[in-house]
Amino acid sequence: MASDKIKAKRAFIKDTCVNREYSWLLFNKRVLDQASDESNPLLERAKFLGIFASNLDEFFMVRVGSLYNEAISNPEQKENKTGLTAQKQLDGICQIVAEMYEERAACYSALIKDLAAGGVKLIKAAQLSSRQLKECQNLFKLNILPQLSLMVLDAKHPMMQFENKRNYMLYDLVKGDRPMIGVMALNENLNRLYRVGTGDSVRLITLEEVIRACGASAFTGYGVKDSMLCRCTRNADFDTYIDDADVETDFSQLMKKKVASRARMDIVRVEVDNENSKLKDFVLKLTKVDPKYCFVDKRFFDYKFMFQIGSYIPDERASSLKYKPFKGRVDDELASSPSMIQTVLDHDVFLSYPYDAMTPLETLLDECSRDDRVSAISITIYRLAHHSRIADLLCRASENGKMVTVVIELCARFDEENNMYFANKLQEAGCTIIYGMENYKVHSKIISIVMQHKGEIRYITHLGTGNYNESTAKQYTDLNIITADRQIGEDGAAFFRNISICNTEYRYNRLLVAPETLKPGLIAYMDREIAKGSEGYILAKMNSLTDKAIIDKLREASCAGVKVELIIRGICCILPEVPGKTENISVTSIVGRFLEHSRVYSFGKGRDRITYISSADLMTRNVDKRVEIAAPVLDKKIEDRIIKFLHIMLSDNVKARKLCADGKYRRVAGTPPMDAQDYLISHKI
């Protein structure tokens, strides 16, 4: 078995390329490492475990779902980096993920020991005292059982359908001499944690453990021979293609149907808590799932309850087990400015989330919604907070007579329903709503403000690397520039005109816009550095690197002697430090308190340096199949600040991991300790 896993891992690396799915699994392993890292506060470690599990759920729904589709529709097709078919990738993923389940279980065991030492005990059903068991039985009977759905399956009852990511407790029942299957569907609206007993020590039990202890009592009149908790994960990778020439199609209605269809799509993973139960065979037969897609976790499948533990602990105690509170700064000049519009007309404004607050951007939109000089506001929306001040300000601007155009992406995966809600709200307020562009996702982050100022048209343009989402702006690192540069302003206005008429064939003055000019533009800058040989320099930060043409160009740059420094949080499909091929390329990944989300592409040094911030990762889906923007940093002081940010990250020796030539990520050595995110919290750059 161990040799099979080693072979699977080796198959995912070929020459200087790393398979995308394998690289993602390595990224999620770095997330799990943060759950084990004792330098992190205890409750934050618990959250990292929850994030790891949630990430893995999405990986199966989307990436495994996509491979599942491809294995059926195009079984001979090979991916362009390691030459693996979809089925070969699926086989390798299953072997590696089985190992990750073991690592997750070990991490959880260590965490609950540390929590117990800190006065928070998570109790198993088998550990309940007689008094605690009676308390759980009352809880089950009065509060939980009324909210559960029960079913008994036999020859006279139809087979059931497992809903996506819902927990089910199955029972091997007998009535007289008739064998039956009992099914208990757990209500997703139930609490996941319950406190047992009183006193200073906090004792918690999960919903699953209450069900394990008491669930069988729900099947009155039946004998219970065995039980098993299970959960199925369904493919969520659906096709959103429509023919935009068909003007009769209501895209919002199409998306509602697509989202609803997720509950009925094929199952790509089964999870069980009892590997040896014959109930597992029943589930696999019923779902027609290959046993290699069945994984065992004797505890839980969904670890989101780890986020809730702190709410059961007194505030003073809980605060010592979390990161120190942090609030994004507002620059003194911006805080005291009587007019954000005038400030931006005077000079470019730079915001770095979460170290800087989103407040100045909200203030700008608020002012624009009321200023008579402003005639039009256009914005791209990919993901919004559930309670969005940005959306409220856009509604107010429209109600005040401004022409507000909102390009809202209904295909933002898992945010489709939220975006449909806001599309309706904005439309009711009088905003013009555009649902994307042909069959390209609009992932750009841009606001274009048009105004009459002193007898002429002036533009204010916001360009960013992250969403207009107040919640994630406190958790994701993103860069933002607000500028009154005329050429960028004209580009921004043209961008929205082109979106409205579905035109991608346009050359902008300053902006690089995918799918037409972003990738060729970045490659041209790489070629410029390649021509310099050993004097060339490329510094870039992104979430993921998968595009083969860009990988080949980076390898060419390395062979030409160009120093290439890459900061890549997640997927990285280039293998650095391979002698004679990628020896001049270094790859650093940082997984820490904040999710590294900003994208920066910088070429050259000193006066020769050209730097872009972008909404796009260097993935084929982004540079070829989406509408993305890369914006030049025109203000040299802002550019210097951005480059300093990146060099601080390159100096990290606490959260940073280096990708090595053997495909493994290793800790970075160095003293004194340098945590880039902690440094940026306490130092204004």
C-alpha cells in the first residue's frame, strides 16, 4: 500500500512540471499543518482543521467532479503537464486522500488533547457517564428527534437518494425475522455542539455523538444490530454554457436550475465511520460508487463545528486562545480628508487589505452617490458579503439619479444564489444589470466613476486584486489602487462598454485584459527580461500557477539566467531548482492567519521596473477563459511599497515553505523568526 502511494505521488511529477490536482493536495496539506502548529493559538488551530476539511469537500465537488466528467466524456485525453488521463489522476488522488484522512484524524486527536488540557473537553458517546447519557437522552428526545427525518427501507419501500454533504445515520434493523435498513437524515439546521453538565470545565458533545449514543431509540419496535454514519459528496461541476445569440434565454433562471441540479448530480465520494459494517456495502451498492472513492473517518466528516468551540468558552478565556484582535488601518490623510474624490484627483490612493481598512473605498462610493458632478458608476461584482454596504451604496447612487451599471457574475461558484439575490436587489433600485460576458466569467475587479469636473470629463478608477466584499477584506490580503489617471479612466469606461456589447477584441491603452491581451502582455515582459540574460529579474505573487505556456516561458527565463522569484500560495505546476532547467526559479508559499490573495507581476529592477496588480492568477482558465484585468502601478511610491511587501514575504521563515526540486515543500531556515503577516500588522509600509 505504501509503495502504491509513492508511485501515485511520483506519477504526479514529470520533468519540471507538477500535476495541478496533486499540487492542490499539497497546498491543503500545508493548511492542515497549521492545525498542528503549536505556535498558533489553540482555537485558531481548530479553525484550520475546519478549513482543511471544507477545502477537501470543495475539491471533490469541483476538481474531482470535473475529472469524473472528463473520464466519461474523453477518457483518452491527457493533461498537458504530466500526461495523465483523468482516470489516472482520479486513481492517484484516491490513494493520496486516503492518507490525508489518516493525517486529519491524527491532527484532531492531538487537538482535542490540547483542548482538554485547556479546559475544553469534547466527549465521545462511549465516554458518557450515566448522568451525562441521561442528559443527552433528554436532549435527543426533546430537541433533536423532532427535527430528524426517519425512514425504514424494505422491499415495499422505494430506495432513497442521499443529498449532497448531508450526514445520515444508517441502522441495520430487524423486525421479527425481516431485515431492514433504518435511515436517519440529520437536519442541517441543528446545532453541531451541545454543552453537557455544568462547572468550570467545558464539556461539549457533537450532534453526531449524541446520535451515536441515542439515535437507535428512535426506531421503536425494531431490533438494532449495527449502525453507521455516512455522507455522500456530489459532483458540482456543471456546465454554464449558453448560446448568447439566443436572446430568449433568461440567464438568471438558467442558473437557478443549475444550482438546484447539484443535489441530483453523480456521487463522487462516500464517507463512512465504520469500515467493516455491511451497511457500507449497502451504501456503495445503492449509490453505485467504486469502493476506492469510499473514505473512512471514525469521528466526523464535516469539521465546521471546530469554528464554534470558542463560543462555549468565557470571553476572557477564549480571547487568550485566539489571534490578538486586529483592525485595518485608515491612513491619517484619508481619515481627515473632507473629500475622497478630491484626494484621488490629487494623487493615487493605495489600500492593502486587511492591513488597511476598506473604509476609504466605501467613503468614496458614498460621496459619489451624493455628488452632483458624478454621472455614472460601473462596477464588476464576483462575490459580495451577505450584508453588503457596497451594494447598499450602489442602490443609493441609482436612486439619486446616477447611471449605475453592475456586471454581476452569476457563475461565481457556490455564490450563485447570493449573487442572484443582489442582482434582483440592485435591479429593483434602478441599476442596469449585466450577467457576465458571452461564455467568459467576468472575474475582473474594477470600478469606473465618470464625472464632470471644472468643465471636463474626469475619471476615477478603482482597480483591485480581490472582491468587493467587506467580510473577506478582513481576512484576505488584497491590493487596491484608486486613480484619476486619464488613460486608465478611459480604459475603464471602454471596458464596461465592451462588456455591454460582448466585445473582447479591443486594445486598451494601459490595461491588460484577458482573454485577449493579458497573457500576451505578460509574456512580452518576460521576453524583455529574457533578453537581459542574467541581468533580468521577474518577481510575481499569485494564488496559483498552472498555464503551460507561461510555465514554459518561466523555464526559458531560468535557462537564460533570469532570476525568477515566485510567491504562490496554492497550486504551483512548475518544479523549481531543477539543475539546468529551473535552477534560477524559487517558489515560496505562505499559509498563515490571512489568506494570501493578491496578485502582482513585476519585471525588471530600478527605473526599468514595470509592475502590475491583477485580478488574475496565471491559470489557463483565468488568462484564456475569463475576463480579467492587470493594471500598471503608475505611482512609483506605491510601486516601491508593493515591492517591499513582496520582499517582506520572501524573508518569512515562520509560515513560509519552499518548494524544492523533489516536489516537497520544506520550512525556510533563518533567524531571527520572521512572520511576514505579523510584521505587516504591526508595521506600516
